[in-house]
Amino acid sequence: MHDLDERFSTALHGTARAWRQAIDRRLKYLGVSQASWTAIAVAAKAQQPLSQSELADQLGVEGATMVAMVDRLVKAGLASREPSTTDRRIKYVVITEAGYRLYDTVREQATAVRKELLANIDRQKLEAATDVLEALQGMIEAAP
């Protein structure tokens, strides 16, 4: 039998993966991969345009993977690359109008999935679980 720490870790990882897959199933009709809609969502929610390396960091992917992903987004008309005015090595990923329309659809569908999945979860348990996850995230981000 697994100890509680291992059960938690396994449940956290599996739930995050299953959550993304549930949203991905809802978005299949758009013909956009999970990697693409996730990249669009992260870039669209950013306060200012992210560099390719910043976007890669937020998505947890390697730089080379990010280059190929941005290439696909640009080719699909969902994003563009804009050079930095201060460092010619840096390219910012800028979401196009079509990209923002896709993001609106992703956000709408993700909200619907979230409401469906959480509808029957006791609100106090949900709040307690959220508190634990936020505390854990804070500790991880503060660690050296």
C-alpha cells in the first residue's frame, strides 16, 4: 500500500493530466492540439507578450520544442513573432485576433468542463483542497 505522500503525488499528477485531457476532448472539434491551445491560453493570459523562452518556461517545455510550437501557431495565423526592441536575440510571441478568438473558445469550454467536474464536489472540501494546492505551489516556487 502506498503511503499518503505518494498517493497525493500520484493523484495530483494524474488529476492534472486527466483534467487537461477532458478539456482537450471538448476542444477536439477545433482541430487544435492540446499543446497549441495551452500555449495560446498561457500567452493570452499574460500581462504583456512573453518571449519564446518565457513561454517555454511557463509551459515546461524545451526551447526547441517551443520554437516548433510557435512555428505552427504562426503558420495557423494564431500568433506572430515580434522582435525585441532591446535585444535582437529575443522574439516575443504575440497572439493575433484569430488567436484571441480561439482563446475565448478555449476559455469558454474550459469553464464548462470545470463547472461540470466540480459540480458535485463539497464546497468545503474543494476549498480545503485548493488551500493545500496553493500552499504547496507557494513552497515549490519559493524553494531555491
